[in-house]
Amino acid sequence: MSDLDTKARELDSADELAPLRDRFVLDGTVYLDGNSLGALPANVPDRIADVVRRQWGELRIRSWEESGWWTAPERIGDRIAPLVGAAPGQIVVGDSTSVNVFKALVAAVRMARTDGGARTDDGTGGTRDRDEILVDATTFPTDGYIARSAARMTGCTLRPVTPAEVPGALSARTAAVLLNHVDYRTGRLHDLPSLTAAVHAAGAYAVWDLCHSAGALPVGLDEHGVGLAVGCTYKYLNGGPGSPAYLYVRRELQDRFDSPLPGWNSHAEPFGMRPDFEPASGARRGRVGTPDILSMLALEAALEVWDGVPVEAVRAKSLALTDFFLECVVAYVPDGRVTSLTPVPHGERGSQVALRCADAGEVMKRLIERGVVGDFRHPDVLRFGFTPLYVGFADVERAARVLAEVLR
């Protein structure tokens, strides 16, 4: 038994979150791809069976009221809220991350243009609207596509910049800034508090994508004054493949949130069937059409694994897991075969480790064959996600050891 194997056993013995592993359906695989698709919570299959057989099969249309289908988007939003540091009544669940990014970004531009001082002197005696959107140049591609479309729709110029460049790129022209909390390739954690403050000081609105942070680390949306945020639920929140995303609209902004996708579900009187649109109050403004009930209620069941689990404890274990993985990689992997792209400082690291490797695609295939599941990002990145609710330190040691054997 190696020293690191012994250390892993000691760490697992002292892990207060270790019992949570029993809340998931797992096998002997070391599953380090929860940053793409979380493992199945054990209570979900029975819940979905009830939704299908009883709620849909027996109650049928009555379930919209009797089973709470109609209020599910806000109810489940309130379950997500404490995981991202938000008070109730500010998150609505539904649609995809991409759709919610579009809603939030266009609404941000509209709000910026109606704020006091939104029109500024152009230096020639005239005025101009805020006509620029900044987008994280390192973002997941879809966010970039959506930002480009939102810019066309609102008549804005799109300007890609890195998160570090945002403070210097802000100006009186800036309407909105779309940022990722954690970089999906490298696992770098960006400074949400300071970047949000800088954007607001410039009179613009920040829209945060929380896909790789919610459920892995504290976010503090209310604490840090974030106005708008979106996120998926199938990664660290374990909601299942294609589970609905969510939209956060800060309470003070809700009566001004002007969605570019108004639908009957976001109408003040959804069953009034009036030809004119009157937006609903509160977070319901973020709804569009009929909710995806099967997927949404699977998510609601999945979120029950968080009962009694403090996000701060999850963050502490996440850092311990990634620290230990990097320690094992240094000890086991032949020199020069991999390079870590993930920052070492805790304040700059999410809950994943990305390793650059010349033949990463083939290496990942061989790792999966050996029972260690991570993922590959083109052209040369091995990506390992650490979900503290079910990943243990013995898993981490085994993953690094198998990686070393494959690379040899």
C-alpha cells in the first residue's frame, strides 16, 4: 500500500460528507465527469414512476393543480436558491441555459438603456445609447453564439474580452457583460464579486453563467449584488440529462425585467387568453411556455439529496479533492506527460482539474476502459470533475494511479 493510498483512506474516514454517496446510484467506476452529467440520485426513479403512473396516468389534467405542476418552476427555483446564495422568489426553473442566457442578456441591454444616464454625450454635442455587449472570450461556445444574436437584435456591437480584461474594457457604451463563473475548459474560478462591482460601477449589467459553479461552491448572488444569472441543473445539481435550466432575476429588478420571449406562462393572467401581453409579477416573468414536467420533477427529486448539506462543506471537500488529485498526479505521472491548466490557488479554482496532454483523446478512451471516467476537450485537454457529494479520496488516488499507468 502506497503512502498516498493510505492518505486517501484516512481522508475518507474523516470525511463528513462521505455518507452522501449512498444517496446516488453508483458502481465501481471512478466517475469524474459530474461537471458534464451528474450521477443519478437514488430517489429519482421511484419519484418519476409516481409522476408517470399516478400523476399523469391517473390524475391526468388535475395534476396541474393537485400535484403542483403549475407552480413547479418557482417552487424548484426556491430549492436551488440557497445553493447559489439567493433568497426565495428570485429564481424560476425552465427552458435551457441557452434560452435563459438570451432572455437575461437582452433584458439587461433593455434595462441599461432605460436607466438614468443611459444616454451619454458622444463628444459632438449629441447623445448615444449604450450600444456594446462584452462577452467572455473564453466562454462556452453557445454563450458566444447567443451573445452575438442578442447583439444583432438590440443593435449592439459585440466585443469579446477575457474576464481579466473586463474592468479596462468597460465604458459608458457598455450595456451588458456576459461572464462565466468557472471556465469550462480550465476550471479557473473568476472573481464574481469584483467583476460584478466593476460592471455596475460602469452603469451596465452583468449576466453570470453559473453552470460550472452551482452545487460545487458558494456563489453569493444576493450578497454580491448580482442582477442576473443563469445556470444548468444537470451537472453538479444532478438533475439528469437535459434537465431544465434556471434564471435568477434580483428582486429589485423584477418589475423592470423585459423578457424578449414573452409567453402565456409569463402573462399576468395566463388563462385570460388576451391578445395583449401584460407581464406577470416576480420571477414568473422569466417563464415562457408550458413547463417540461417530467424533467422538472426529476430535478425536484434530485435536489432532495442537498437536504441538510451546507454548500460551504461541499466547497471545502472540493478543494481537498482537487488538491489531493494534483498531489497524486505529481507523484505518479511521468514527468512531462501532462501539464495542469487549473490554477493552484484556491480562490481561482472551481471543482475540476484540466490537464493538457498531447494525445488526450486516446488517453481518455483508455482511462474509460479502465473504469476512470472523465472527458476530453479538443484539442488536448483531459478534464476531471469532482462532485463532492459522491466522489471520495480513494477515487481520486485510483484515478491518478490509472492515469499514470495509461501514460506509461
